[in-house]
Amino acid sequence: MKFYVLDETPDFYDPEYKKFQNPDYPDMEEGSSDGSPEHWEEPTRCPVCGSWFAGGRRVPPYETELVLYAPTFADVVLRSNFLTSEKFKESFEASGLTGLTFAGPVSVVKVKKANRIRRKILPEPPVYYLAYVAENRATVDHRRSETVFYKDGEPKCPYCLTCSVRVLPRLCVDEESWDGTDIFTLKGSLGATYITSERFARWFEANGFTGAEPIPAEEYSLDWRPEAVVKRIFSGDNPNEILFDEEP
């Protein structure tokens, strides 16, 4: 079985730094308009070790703010929430694929544009929905992935497999632990890393959805060594650098 990672563009984002954008694939960022705790359900804890096991869900009202990097809006936005266009939602529900449940619609309360967008009047955003991804449906094969952990960061709990990954040269999924779900997250501590089946990847590409792309899992990597993070952020004269307009 070939697995994929549904990965956003731009490839790197940190709200504390200037934003960088891949010019070959314009995208947008998204953030909750109200990140206060009362707008999120309590995350699930592992029943064995007590570690956070799954992220909390938003509670109504569903609101968001968007930053637009292109003249048109994307079908998929992967930020603090997983947002999808109505077109994506309807196509997924008709496809027979599994692993997503939807809530919403989401009210877009503010749109801000990157200054590469010269249009004075922006298009109206599409109707977006929150999408929740099936959680903890498979495990990482750390041996084949050649994972490097932080000191004492190896998985210790046999139930949630929480760990602290320093370098992940490639992402290998333990196929025997997979239950057949088409899009899902993994046990462990890889955050919002969305894994898909080959069937999902083919459907996604056939429909031409924008805002993300399926990458073969073996080609997906993570490197959180300080020198690697610095290199990603400060790589000299970066032609992809974007500054933002002050006006929404």
C-alpha cells in the first residue's frame, strides 16, 4: 500500500517570522478569529499515560480569518483548522471515501491580502466547512522511517505511542496497523500530519483541488534541529518572501 501526506503550501510557516511562499503554488493562511479556550472542546487524554492524545474540536460559532496569497481562494486550507470549500465537501461525500466529518459552515469574518495581490477588490470567499480528520488510525514504522528522537523521546506508552521526534528522514506507515480509512492522523506526536490512501490521492488530483497536494509519504520529512529551522527561515535573498498589506 502506498500512503501519501496531504501537505499544505507554503512549505514552511511560522507566525513569529515573515511569511514565505512558493511562487509556483499560491495559497492562503487561515487562523481562528477567536482562539480563546471556551471555543474549543477539551482535548482527549491517553487513558494509559495521561498524555494529550487527540486535539480538541471547535464549538460554534465557527468563524475564521483568511490571508489570501492568490487572486482566487483555495479549496483546502490547512492551518489551525482544516477548512474545505463546499465543492470539496460535496465531492468527498459523493466519493465513498472515508475519514472526514464536516461541521459548519464557517463564517469568514476578515480577509487580508498579501501585497502581491494587486486587485483592489477581492472576490467573495467561498462557503467553507470545518473538516475533522479520523484520528490515531495507524502507527509510524520508526525503524523504516529511520526516526531520530530527542533524548529520552522514544515512544514509551504502548497505547498512544507519544514521542518527541527530532528528525524524520521519511514517513513510513505500519500498514498492518491501518484500518483502511482514506484520510487519517497517526498515533504518536507528529501533530496535524494528514495521511491519505492512494485512492484519496487519486481522487484529490483528479478533481484539481487547490491549497494542498498529496506527497508520497516516503518523500515527506521533518527536521526540527535548530540549524535546519534557521536555514528554512533565513536562507539569504529569498525570492519567495512576502510582506503584507496593513489594510484588510
